Amino acid sequence: MNTLSVGILPSGLGRLTVLAMIVTTVWVAQSARISEPPTVIYGRITERVGAFEFPITQGQLVWNLRTTGPGARDYQLTAQVERLGGGRFSYRLTLPHEVLAYDLNVDPKALGLGGTGARVLHQSVTLDGRLLTLAPGTIEGFALEPSRRAGRQRIDLYLSANSPDTDGDGLPDWWEDQNGLDKWDSGDAASVLIGVTDSGESDPRLSSSIRTFAEWRAEWFPNSGGDLERFGLLDDDDDGISNLLEYAFNLNPTQSDAQNAGALPYPINQGGRLGVVFRQRALATDLTYQIERSADLLEWTDASPELEAVANAFGSTSTATTWVERAELPSVACRFFRVRVGRQ
């Protein structure tokens, strides 16, 4: 089971740290039991239209999987798409496991866990019959072995083809229906699309061409003055995220957005390769981002040489980047990642 703990730690007046923690708990199977803790897949489902992203929270998800190795089989799992985690996610899919051993039968709907390793490959995913694609950088499958049971994997999905847009305003018909707009009237799109980016941001100031923290303060807090370093430590919307981090991760400093999808760095596990995902301002000239790794929270080292970027999602002013380890490392009790944000 992977447990996430995110914290914001001060590190000097002009420097703050966001800590993303991955703790791996090893489950010990009882020999008398046949069932095993399941693997959970979860994530967001969205439709991309140009530079805009529309979250999908309705429909029936069908996921086809195939195992490799001896006794390879096909599986079909289903889940109801709904608004989860305050709108951060769209689905949660549970993959049941049972022990696969001599003279033991495995339920046809369960994935067998035997002594020899195998893999589960993603074959196809559909939403109400419409084909979905896995987010860029998602690996084609994951390992299936006892040491990986009870794991969690976030996999975001996108509609492969755009939905009908009757009035040609850039808003899918289904989205206009769900949000009380008129799919026959293109005039209602302007107020919706202003400032909307990949993460669903809706304030025009989030899409402005700000390049420095001083410019950002003048835009969001025109009546604020005084020491810029001290201002960076304040939390004006009282959501636990300081002003400097709101600037660094392109958030709204006037409303609580700590729980929004992708607001803060979060851990990821891609087939045993651990890493971290976070957004950074694409236009900023006074920020630095550094990823560090530790095994004990005491000694930290630069993780850059061991990490690679496997996915990027570009918005008008920010980029969401997924960093994972270049190779799967031997199993350890836990590994910690943190993103250090500095202002030059």
C-alpha cells in the first residue's frame, strides 16, 4: 500500500520545500488465506480540446487487461465514472487477487499471484463505448507478483476523439449539457474559457504572462507592499500553501485550492519506478525547482541523475511534468521525494 504525505517546510526566507512521501508497506500473506489485497488503479478522465481540458465524471468505464506468462488470461473490469476526491479524480478500479499455487483454483475474475513473476498489460479502455487513451508516459503494463500486491497506481485517461460541438464554440456538447449552457449558442463560451488551462483554472490572472514574483504580487495583491521575502511566507487564502508556492505552482492565492488535482507535487508509481509529479511556471525567470530523494528523511541527495521526465502536459503558463526513476530499484521500506522551490 502506498501512503502519500505532503508537507510544506520552510527553508530560508526565499526558499520553501514541498515534500512528497511514498511509503511502501509490505503485506504478509497468511498461508490459510486464498484472497490477497487488491491492486487499485485510479485517476482522472478528461477530454482535451486545443489548450483546454474538460473533466469527465459520468459514464461506464470498461478496462480490458491481459496477463503474461504461464496461464495467461484476459480480464475485463468495469467501474462507474463519478466525481471522486472533491472532483480531483473520475474513477477507481479494483483488481482482485488470489493465491496461485499447486492444486489451488483462482476465481476467473481474480488475478492470480504465483511464485513466478508475470505482467499485466493494458489492452483497451472505453467509456460508454468510446475509446480512451492512457496519459502520455504511462507504461504499457505493470508487474504481477506477491511483493506488489496492495499497490496503487494513478493512470489518467483521455478521450481519443473529440465529442460533437454543435455550435463550434470549443465546448463539447456533453459538457454544455452538464453545466447548464446552450450547445446551440456559441456566445456562452467566452465567459467559460477565459483563463482555463490544463488543470481547470478559471481566473484570467492564471493565464497572464507574469515572469517574476514581484509582478505576480502586483497582479494578485495590488495594494500589498513591503518586504517581498516576508510576503512569500504568508498564506492569504489560509489553505496551507504559502504565497511563494502559490506562485511557483501557478495556483490561485485568493481561494483554497490545496485539494485540487495536481495542485501540489504528488508521488507516482509506474511499474515499480517511483517518482513525483508537479507543475511549474513556464514563464518564470526567478524560480528554481530541484527534486531530492532520501531513504530516512535525514540525508537528502539530488535525484536528478536517477530520474527522467516521462510525461509533460503544457498549459498557457505552466507545465506539469512526471519524473520517475530510470530503472526499478531493489525493494526498500520507503523512499521519499521532495521538491525544493527557490527564488533567485
